[in-house]
Amino acid sequence: METEARRGLGYAGVPGGTSSKNRPKGNEGIHVKANWDKFHLVSDKDNIRIDMYVAEALSLTRAKVQGLIAGGHVRIFNKVPKPSLKVKRGMEIEGELVTEEPTSLSPEEIPLTILYEDEYLLAINKPVGMVVHPSCGHRSGTLVNAILSHLGRPAISCGEGGPSSTDTNQRPGIVHRLDKDTTGVILVAKDPKTQEALSSQFHDRKVEKTYRAIVEGTVKKDEDVIEGSMGRHPTLRKKMALVAKGGRYSMTRFRVIRRLSGFTYLEAYPKTGRTHQIRVHLASIGHPIVGDELYGKKTRRLASRPLLHAYRILIGHPVKKTPLQVEAPVPQDFKEFIDAHAL
């Protein structure tokens, strides 16, 4: 599912993207072709190293934070601290999360299922296996490549200082993200103003999101709420987890749709948007999503991917100021699994 941080609202293809003129000066000798997500933290702890505190607060590895500090992307009073600096309660820490990306983005003719489109935005039914944004590991075949083609926009080159202002206005605005193997509704802004308005709705938690999932076991309660602090798993760094210390608040409500033979089909309504939130929350109550190799158990191989689908999204249209609800039909692998395990 999509991740949420305290993001800036510049337009560079992802929430929080900034043009080169707005980037922090930090270390003038380092040039990163990257996506930029701003963050602002107010320390609630004393006498802990800043690299450890930021790592806990943002669910990052300590090595990642040390790299951000070295690149000038963590600051206190507009100065870059040493990783060993001890934070004090009330200390304000700001900076940017940086994700490297390819030096160019090219349109690619990849079929898309358009659920809604007007002159300001479009909603797409993302297929399984599609990465949303290009990265060092996925330079082509992404949703952004496909959208550039759909909108008839040219290839975009990113120089050492980032994309030009012309290129910035050509880039589709991805305002939230879905995991590679999660299907369903994803919104894309066509212009900077629309992207800023949509990003604000996500940041202010005004977007209503509904997911469908099939989980292991029989969920006893017809509906319930799962909440707690989420952070990186203390020993398995690729996993997220509900943690006793640190982390960030998370909350998901769920409702059972249908109980199957050994499984449960349900809807999940995440109020927050932490990394892997629905997957972690359902696994935490003993009902991991079927096919989830990271958080699942015995039935990981009963599906070729985690059976998680972004079913519906409800927003306020950023320009028309009317409610806009978009639904993505339940995918075929869901239907087949349900039929195969019906009571």
C-alpha cells in the first residue's frame, strides 16, 4: 500500500518532489538524481544518537539515515549534524528522504485499464507485478513509463541538478503508491496544482481507502480495529512490525465479507498509510494475507502473490470540489481462490 510521510508539495512526479532551485544546499559536492520527500520531526526523547532516533521515527535502517546525513539531507537549525549527535527533547529535525531514480524517464506503450479520467487526473487499475515508479532496480515497465505514453508526453531527462522546469511539468504526479504485487486503484495527477491538492488530502487523512484481502484462517470477529506503533522489524530489516518503542502510529479497521474453508475474505479500511500496513496488521492478529511470502505462513504458495487489492478510493475532486469515488473490479485470482475454498 501507499506510504505516507510529512511530505512537501513540490511537483516532481511523486509527492514531495522539488525542483532543483528548492533543494537544500547541504553538501554542494553531492548531486543525486532522486525523488525527494520532506520530513519534519520534533524529538520526544533525550540522549539518543540522531541517526538512531531518525531511523526509529521514519522506519529506516540506521545505515540509510547515516547516508542521508552524509548527503546533507538531515538538518538541525539548517545545519547538518554528525550521526553521533545526541538529540534533546523538543529538538526539531528536518530533511528529505531521497530515493535514487534513473537519469531519464521514457514513455512506453504499456496497456492500462483506465477507471476514470478527466483533464485534471486519472485513476488506473494497477495490474499485479507493475512497479509504480522507476528506480535503480526497475528502469522500465513501470506505471510512470506507461502513463507518459498514455498522456502523449515526451521522454524526460534528469540532469545533475534534477529535471528542468519544463520536464517537471510534463511528469505525471503519483500521489500515492501500491506495492508491486498489489492490484487496484491508483490516482495520478496531470498537473502540479492537482497533485498538490491531492497530496494535501492524503496528508490530512481525508481520503477514504478500501482494500479487499483474503487471509489465512477464520477471523472470528465480524469487524474490528487494529492499531499500534509501526516500525522496522528489530532483526529482520526487510520487514515492518508493530513495535513497543519508536515507530509511528497506525490504524486499520476491517470487516469480514465472507468466511471460507480455512480462509476469510474481508475489507480493510486503513486510516494511516504506513509501509506494508495492512499486511503487518492482519499478520499481527494471526491472519496473514494469503500468498504473502514476507508475512505469511503455511499458505504462502497457494497464491502467486499476496491477495491484496485496492478496491475503492473516495476523494474530494481537487478542482470540481465534488466527491469522486472510483472502484477497481475484484481481480480474477481472487474470484478463483474464493470459488475453490467456498464452504
